[in-house]
Amino acid sequence: MGAGPVDPAALRAAARAGRRREQRRAALLVAPLFVFLLLTFVGPIGSLLWRGVTDSEVAGVLPRTTAALGAWSGEGLPADSTFAALIEDMREAYAAGTLAPAATRLNYDVNGFRTLMFGTARRLRDAGAGNRCTGGAYILETAVGATATPGTAGIGHGRDRNGSTSAAELLRVSAFGRM
């Protein structure tokens, strides 16, 4: 009979320490599951949401055009320097083989835009650098096969009578991602 009086405060402290030890053990057992869920469920969904609101493909491939369009008010046609920036960006991207991501991204918004961009880039390459003294809109119009007049013929969204996309529409879609 060697048990003396039991201190209730010491008993409560021992019970709290035992509960904390059990909670810590349970948390350590659940931690791998939590990490697994973060990596396989929350991570991909977050990545998908992020890609849904960012659009770096076009700006990365057409940097001068993006900068020039940032200064444009959206009224009428952009300055001739904007068309020249698009021409230079497309020539460089086509030569470097980096035009595909931007063309694919723009094709999500406008069906057939990938074909239009690659066809325009090929025609710009074939036109050569000798046309640099001519206005950028003229060179782009020649390569696209349309005019840079807003609302040409009123057929479709910025398309001419033959259904070709105008040079201005090429710029507008590059900037705003829709026709």
C-alpha cells in the first residue's frame, strides 16, 4: 500500500501530454496522405487554373508586337510601326522555329489562325528583307492577301470578300485573342 495521495494537477498534465503524443503520432501517420493529395490533386488543378488565366505564348513569341499594341488605343488601324513589329517578330519566330506555340494558342480562339500565321510567315520569309522600306501594313497585306482596312466588305469578322483575314485583324487577334 505504498500509494500516497494523487495530485489532480499532475494527473491532468500527464493526460494532456499523452493526448498530445497521440495527436502528433496521428498527424505523422496522415502526413504522407496529405502530401500525396497535394501533389496529385491540388497541384494539377492549380496549374490548370493558372494556365487558364495566363497567356504567355503570344507575348513570348511576338514581343515587339505585344509592346506596340500596348501603346495602341484600339481605335482605327495601329501605327505602321506596329505592322512592322509584327512582320519582324513573325520572320524571327519562323526562322527560329518558335512560331508554333503562339499560332496554336491563337488558333484556340480563331479556327484556321495557325494556318494563317504559318502561311503569312512563309510569305514574309519569301518576300525577303528587301521590303523593309515599304510600309509594314502593305507588306503584311501582301503576305496575307487582304487589306488592312477595318471592316473590309463587312463579311465575317474583319474578313474580305474572299474570306481572307485582314492584316488589321491579324494584329487585333494577336493582341486580344479573339475575332
